[in-house]
Amino acid sequence: MPSFFRSLRFQITAALLGLLVLFAIASIHTFQALDEYRANEQLGRLAGQLPVLIRHMADQAENYTRHAPRDYETYNRDLKLYYQDLMNNTRHISQVLDSLKDGQMSEDMPGMPSDMVFVLSPESAALAGELTTLWHTYLDEAMERLGPDKAQPRLEWAAEHIVARIPRLEAVATQLSETLQADAIARTERTDFINRLVLSSAIILALGIIGWFYNKVLRPLDKTVQGFNQVAAGNFDYRVPVTEENELGALVNAFNVLTARLDTLFQLITRLQQGSNLDETLGFVAETCPSLLPLDWVGVLFQAGPDHMRLESTYSDGVAELPGGQRFPFRDTLLAECLSTGQPLHIADISALANSAPEYRFLGFLSERHRHEAIFLPLTEQSPLPGVLVFATRQQHAYTTDHKTLLANIGLLMTLSFGRTLKLAEHQRLAAIGQFASSVTHELRNPLATIRLALEYVHKEPLSPGAGKRLAIADDEIERMTRLLEDMLLYAKPLQLHPTPVDLHSLLADVVEQHRDMAANKGLSLDLESREKAAPVNGDRDRLRQVFINLIRNAIEAAPPGSTIHCRLAGPADHMQSVWIHNEGTPISPEHREHLFEPFFTTKAGGSGLGLAVARRMVDAHGGDILVHSTEHDGTSFEVRLPTNGEPR
């Protein structure tokens, strides 16, 4: 996983936070600028009042000086007008100057917000201080001229003082107003500059984020999509270059691991299909699978009887071993558990489990080879023999859930591959047996024919009873050997079918009629239950006739005297026509039932062991199957199932 600071999560979050901070700064500054603009506007209005108030006070003083009252009545009039106006002006000017000095609007200021706060520039503050000092000096002198009597103030003296001292006061007030206006313009320009700077920074940052996102996210994603397209097209060895140390780099790494595994699995499938024997197939597994999971030992075991499994082949560190066909207990072991569940079985600690359960001899076998961990993979479906494929390693804590899931997913592939290998090996073995049997048959037929001619010549001579009996035995043995050779040839040579529509009813009737005398000689009866208009099958009539002859003869030999052999034509069902041949003889044991159709397997004295094998081969060639049903209560039935449509194989 990428480091925290290299991760896209951190980088994208940081970029978005940066944008958010910039916009927050811009927003806060904008609100502050609005407050400053409002304060500057009020401050400008406030400062602009000073020159106006001072000029008004000067004009009033000049007017009073020019028209000073000459009688008491006029004085009282001016006292009400000029004096009150003078007091209002001085009070208003004092409030404005106090507000400028304190940096906060006075509560007594009419038409002004009392919560307004402002900060003066040094130059404006100096002028405000100078103006305040001048004003207070000016005001004190004016009040002194007015005199202490508030009822009879000396308005003329005060007016003369105001006119004399007003120019300096007015000049400083005008300069302060202009300075405050200049400060307001400077603040506005500074605020505008900062806003432009923040906006430009935000745009530059956004463009940078877009460029970074394209180079760090979109382009790697585009390359990854191209990789997926390559794999979808079947190019499993395609790899995407890893250029980033972030989540996309982890994604690309995972993609490369996926394609590597797909490539390995594809090669494994291809090579497993090429395997012609068990060692070669297991060698492909030992060579290919270490790239998929931890593996330095692999072996395969197949069931050899109800209680044991045989270790057929092993590879250690990619090199074939010679286990010598060791047998290991099967019943009540982990091997049996693996086969019964049909799921991969993980053994986390081989040595500990082998030491705690001595009956687990196979685990002891692995422990002696210093393997610490193993996975058992069952080989059941489509495999002629139940088996277990074993993966083991010297490493500890090597197999994860992903490895077990992988093996569970490819378990069917392994089963099919090993099943195919076993079937191929069985076919090769049978082909070799057939070739050998064909050669032996051809070699023996001529000597047997010569012996038969010699025996026929001896029959023409007078013989003693003992010699005649021995000659009859010899005739029987020659006949038996001839039938055996015919069965061997029939089993060994390739089957060539000549399919035509076959009426199973008439075929069974002919075969049953042909064997009635044979059955009667043993005290048996043959019974045929069939519908005359049964659906025909497409097959080779002579081959099917041979199948039913073999099965009926086996039934005659197995049935007890006085019983009836039932032949029944049933169906069709699921596009299959069934023929049942049933006898009431001793049931076939489960151990023998597994080997009934193997060549040369027989439980009868003098039997060739090829009759059922030949029958199975012929039925298989027709696309059908032979099933055996045998119980203590019902006896034994052979069911021949043949397709009612389609061509024989």
C-alpha cells in the first residue's frame, strides 16, 4: 500500500482543502472588505462634516459680527438663534473629534451606527490629534470669550474670536477629510488587489489540480483500461507499467498480478491438456503452480481399496521423486475428510498434527520431508479413481484464504485434467492389452485348429471308455479356448458400426428364442415382456445382438434352477430406450460390482472375463450405458440404455 502522503486520498483531500481554504480566505476578506468599505463610507461622511461645521460656525460668526445687535430685544433674538446654533455646532464637532480619537462612533452621533469601529492611518491619526488639540484650545478660548454667565454670554467677543482663529482650524479639518478620503481609496485598492490575488491563486491552484489529476489519475487509468482491453482480447502476458506509488499504483499492481495468474492458468490449462501420463501432468503442476501459491512439494494419491490410498507420484522443488508406491491409511483420516467434503482442506501445522495423531501417517510422511503447511485438493468429479492432490511448503503461515479460494476455483480443472490423464493412461493400457491379445490370438488359432483336426482323427479310432472321456474333456477345452480367443479378438480389434434402424422387440425375441434350449437344459425358463411397437434405435444390429447374447448367457449361468429369467423392453424415457435382463441368482457384492466391466475380471470358473467388457464397449459405442442393480431381495438386473435418436459414436 502507498504511504499516507503519497496516497491519492491524501493528495486529493489536500488539494480540495487548499481550494476550500483559498475560497474561505477570499470570502472572509470580502466580508471584511465590505465592513471596511462601510466603515470608510461612514468615516468619510464623519470627517466631511468637520469642514462643513467649521465653515458654518465661521459664517455664522462673521454674520453676527457684521450685524451685531444694538438693543436688548435684538440681543435676545440672537441669543436664541446664534448662541444655540453655536453650542450645537461645537457639541457636534466635539463628538466627531472624540469618535475619531476613540476609533468608535459616539452613541450621541445622529444618523450614525453606534457599533461602527474604525482604525485611522498614522497620518490621519496625527491630523486628527492635531485638529483635536486645536479644537479644544479654540473651544476653550471661545468659551472664555463668551464668559461664565450662560444667561448673558458675550456673543460678540466670541464671534470675533471665531472669525480670527477659524482659518487654521478649517485648514486642518479640510486636510484631515482629504487624508481620510485618500485612506479610503487606498484601502479599497488594497482590498481589490488582495481579492484579485486570491482569485488568481485559486484559478492557478484549480488549473494545477486539473493538470495533476490528468497526469496522476486519468492517464494511469487510461493505461489500465488499455490493459484490460488487451486481456479481454486474450493477451494474458500484457503488463501495465507501474509509474505511481499510490492507490492507482496498487490497482495496476493488482491488475498485473491478475494477468500473471491468468497467463499462468492459461499455460497450465494448455499444458495439462498436453499431458499424456500422470508424471507429466503432475510435472506441469509442479512447474506452473509456484507462481500462483507457495509450493515446493506436490504429490497425488489415489484410492487403492476401501482402507488405503496409494501415493502415485511426487515432485519436490520441481524435481520428480520416486516415492515407491507407498500406501497410507485412508479411513478416518484427513484424506477421507477431504474426499467426503469435496472442498480443499488446509493443514496449518503438519508436524503438530502428525505428532498428535499417529494414525495420520501421510502427515508424518510430509513432516519427515520438513514440510510445515499443506492443502489437500480433492480429485473426485470426472476422475476414474477418487484421489487427492497435495500442495505443501516448507514455509510457515504461507497459505492464505485467497490461496484456498484459488484452489477451490481451479479444483474442477485439476480434477478434469487428472481424470483425463487417468482415462488416457487406461486407454493406452487397454490398447496395449488389445494389441497383445490380438497378437496372441492370431498365434494360437492355427495350433488350436491343428489340435482340433487331430482330435477329430482320434475320434474315428476305437477307444476305451477312459480314453473317450479324456477326449471329450479335450474337445470341451478346445471349444472353450476357441471362444476365449474369439472374445479377445472382439474386444481387441477396433469397433466399426454399421447403424440402421433396429427394432429391439424383434431383436430380443430372436435372442430369447435362440437361448430357450440352453435355459431349459439348466431347468430355467425365459420370459420376454415387450411392446411390439417400441421405438426403434439407430444402431448396429449385429453388435447389439452380441450385447444381449452375452447378458442372457451370463443370466443363465447365474440363475438358480427352477427360476425364471425376465427380459423386458421398457421406455422410452428421456430419449432413452431401456432393456432389462433380470435373474434371481445370488446378488453381486459391492467389491465385485466395481470391477464387473473390467477386462479379464470374472468370478466364474472357466470364465474369460471379457463378456461384460465387450458388452460395455459396444453399448458405449452406441452412445448408451449399462447399469447394474443387485440386491439380496430382488436378485440382479442389467439395464441397457440406448438413445432413441442420434447417430452412434
